[in-house]
Amino acid sequence: MARAWYVYNGSGPVDSVDSYLYSSTDPTCLAGRTLCAIYATIGNPNISKPQTISTRLQTYIADGVAVGGPQPAAPQGAKPYAYFFPQG
């Protein structure tokens, strides 16, 4: 399944595809406790929204908020699927 980066809009439920917008570039955010972007399966036929926010991705989001860093954090070298902004 093809994946792309989607930026969180900052106000909708994190488990709703309507809370994200497609990003043609990789995010520069990384660590913090405020959700920035997710790496999710591309929606069909519309790339502008992810296909779904899987249970696993929801867990990555929750873990990232809890620890303040990109997720998954293990195993070492794993590709993060959820990035965060520092709290401001």
C-alpha cells in the first residue's frame, strides 16, 4: 500500500481522515506532544485525505503524545509514522 504524509489540521479528532490534509513534502516537525503529521495509506481515489487512521496509527499518536517523540520509537531505526510539534 502506498503511503504519504498528511498534516493534522489541529482541531478535528485525530482518528478522523477529515482532520488531515495531504502534504507533498516531508514534515520538518519531529518531537513534542502536539500532533503534527502522520504517514498514512493514501486514500482512493482522492489523495487529499488518508484512506483510514488505523488502530495501530492511533496507538502511535497516543504513544507520541505520552512520551513527546516520534512513533514508533522501537525497534531502533524504525520509520516514524507520527510526528509532533513541541508544546508552545
